[in-house]
Amino acid sequence: MRVLDKDFNILRVNDIFSTLSGVSRDEAIGKKCYEVFRGPMCFTPDCPLTRILAGEKRVEYEVEKERKDGTRVPCIVTGTPFQGHDGKLIGIVEDFKDITTHKQAEKALRESEGKLNAMLQSIGDPIIMMDKDLNIIWSNEIAKKTFGEDIIGEKCNEIFNKMKEPLEPYPCLTLEAFKDGKGHDREIKVIDKDGETIYFHCTANVALRDKDGSPSAVIEIFRNITEHKRLKEQLLQAQKMEAVGQLAGGIAHDFNNILTAIIGYGTLLNTEMGKDDPLKNYVKQILSSSERAVKLIQALLAFSRKQIINLRPINLNGIIIALEKLLSRIIGEDIELSTVLADEDLTVIADSTQIEQVLMNLATNARDAMPDGGSLIIRTESVTFDYEYIKTHGYGMPGPYVLLSVEDTGVGMAKDQRERIFEPFYTTKEVGKGTGLGLSIVYGIIKQHNGYINVYSESGKGTTFKIYLPLIKSKVEEEKSADLSIIKRGTETILVAEDDA
């Protein structure tokens, strides 16, 4: 404390002031106030003495004062009028409160808050904090990038689920944490700022409590498991397809043995019958049906990857070029076929006949998906599977591959259809218009060639099949073409079949 007269002279100081300012009583008394424990208010209208002389009854402010040794001390200064016995104003009494410790604590708190905020911001998962009314009161930058920059102050259920009330039928994690003060976690489904559905494993814990110990804020951490769920579904689908394939292969082998006997005895019976035997037509029907059953068995064996294949190096581009005219006839004149082939030779170890079957099956499906016409594009390119690609997509072995894409502009498929599209006997076509074996055969052939096949499709947006086959560095085995003899001339009948009216 110190006492000043109206001319800024120091009349009295106490020991605490001397300790605080570093100036003894004898040094201080008689000097001007601005010469001892000087501050930034000196010679300004904010000077406490000036304000008291102007009629203010009390002045209080926070300021840094300069000690005798030049160091600065943060203080709370309070100025009040100093009056004589007659009530006349003599000067001012100044009280100084050292707030160094308080300032250090504030600084430490700010630093701690800064570190905590930096730590929360560095976490790669969205983090938000909500009050009892489910208003978002804080979030890290990842949360803003995921759900929107303006989420502070919004209701969490409106941001995450576009709902007016908390998520049902499950109890809201945040409300549960507010209710019992404990941590809760659950897998949830939310909608991001772009309208995409994302799956999270969400953990909710009490972050702040009021003076009574009741939760006042809950913090939620969102761990994105969308990719994990996708890979899990792929694994389950692969396991299901493997099980179905084993079942189909086992049935096919057993059924093939039975058919062998039926065809064998039927052939013997047909041989023993005379040309005019009235029962001969029935035997022919038995043999014809048996042949169709054999083709069905071959399809099942192809799906189960137990069909015998003739593998050799082939140029995939060459197969497509040779098959292009046939594919054009398969899909019809109202569908435009175009090929976009890589400039380089793409050599794979494959059975050319089965690769042709894959292309014809996919072309047939594309035709059926475009009843009013459209376009079919076949592309080839070389790609490389690295470990990052395998980690992201959940399949493959590292190395070079040929990517064969078959893309149509047809009706597309819904999600539930895409998930079952490769299953045997599953078809999206009307009864009598499809066996449901075409794509299962394609699946089996690609797997037997150590390849991978994916389908990308949406209702009304067409379908793209992507096939990956291991690429090799090898010269293609050229088949020796037989010498064509001179065509004999004569009188012949030509049959022309045209499906376009």
C-alpha cells in the first residue's frame, strides 16, 4: 500500500509495498509515484490519481508494475480517495495485490489446454463434446471435415442422423452416459455431410461434471469401421461362395456318374432299336435331356473350379479382337459395342475357350440389361497390386495384373442383388429367361485362373464388371493355322437368319 498527495508525491508506504517494489521506505517517501513502481498508466488519463481527482470513488485495474531491478510484476491495483479530518481530498490510497502466482497458473492452464487441444486435434478419429441438451459444444477438425464446419451449436442427432430425436430403436449413447455417468460404446450408423452412410464404433464418456458431481458434458470418439465392415462382408461372401462351390462340385461329380450310366444305357438301347420302332423317339428324348444335364454339370464344375482347363500363354487383347464380331451379333444392333484396348500386349496364362465364354456370358447379361439399347464398352489395361491396394480392397497378391472391364449402360442392380449375383441359380431375370448360372460360371472360371472379379452397379446407372488376371512376361503361343484348301465351287443353298425386322 502507498499513499499519494494530489501532486503525485509519495507520503507513506508499508513493508509489503517495499518488498513488492524493491524500494525501501526511506527511498520511496518524497518521490513522485511515477518514479517508484512505475506502470503503463503513468502520464495517461487512466492514471488512478487523475481519475480520483476527477471524482471517481474507486478505481481498480490489472497492470504490470516495474520493480527497482527492472523486472515486472503483475498486480491488481485498487485506488480510493484519501481525505483529511475535514473531509477534503488529500490524495489517493493505492493497494497492490501481487498476482504472479495466479498468472503463472493461468499460463500453465492455457499451455495445458493447448496441449490437450493439440492432442485431440491430432487424433485421426472424429471427436465431439455435447451438453445435456445434446448440443455440440466442441469438436476436433476431423469431425468438422466429416460432418460439416458449422456443427458447433447444432443437435448431434440432427447432424449425424438427420433426425429430430435421438437415434432409435437403440438408446442414445450420450443420454446413457449422462444418465449413469459411465462409459458406453456401440457400433452405430451415421450420415456424413455428403449424405454418405458411414459405420462407426462409437465410445461415449463423461468429460465434465458440475459442482454436484453430475455429468455436464459427454465426449464421443468415432472410430470409422466402414472399410472393416466391407472387408468382413467380402470375407463372409467368399466363404459362402466357397461352401456353395464345394457343394456344387460334389453334387456335380455324383450326378455326372449317374448321367454316364443313363447316357450309356440309353445309347445301347437306341442302337438295338429298329428305325421304325415306336419307342425310338422316347429314347432320343432321354438322350437329348441327358446331354442338357451334362451341360448343366459342366456349368456347376466351372463354378466349383473343378473343371479341366487347358492353360497356356495368350494375348488377352487378341482374344477380344477375334471375338468382337461374334459379340456384336450376340448383343444385337441396337447396342453399340466399343473396345478400348491397351497399346501393349497383355499376356496371361489362361484357357482361351473359357475366357471367350466369360466375355460371351457378360455380353449376354449386358444385352438383357439394355432392352431399349445402349452401349457396351470392353477395356483392358495393366495394373499393379501393391500392399496398400491389397489392404484397401481386401484381396489380391502383390504383382502385375491385367484389368478387363466390361461396362454397360443398362438398368443396373440394387445392393441386395449385387451381393448374390455370383450365386448359382440366382437370377434377376424373369422366370424362364435365365438359369442363374451364367455369372456363377464366370466367377468359377476367373477363380480357377487365380484371378479376381468385382461388380460395380447401381439401379438405373448401369453395371461394370472388373476382372483381374495375373500378367506374365511371355511370348504368346501362336496356334498353327491349318492350310486352307481351295473352296469347291458349285450349286449351294444359303440360309440367312436375321432377327431385325
